[in-house]
Amino acid sequence: GVGAALTLDEFALWLNLQDVYWERQGRESIDAILIFGGLLSVGFWGWPFFRALARLGGRHNAASGGAS
């Protein structure tokens, strides 16, 4: 949690090895945080949906005898 946030906060420094936090290149750090947060949100809130979708797919294949 906190470790991931601090690591992603310094993402721009990994790529450029300069303190660019308030410059245009510092935007990479913000983008990395937004992408990470978006993927985490999809995984967290989307998990019930994807699990139900997988169950429906399993039922459909079992009902059709596995034939495609």
C-alpha cells in the first residue's frame, strides 16, 4: 500500500535520474500512479463481475456438452 505509493511517486526519477517532479517530465510519475490506481480499481471492483462471467461461461460450455 504505502510502499507502492511511495515507489510510484518516484517513478520519474527512475527514468531520468533527475529531479523533474515539477517539470513536464514529472508528469510520467503522475501517469504511473493513475495507471496503477486504475488497474487496481478494475481488479478490486471488477473481480465479482469477471468471476460471475467465468461461471456463466463454464455453465454454457457444460450445458452444450463442450461442443463449439
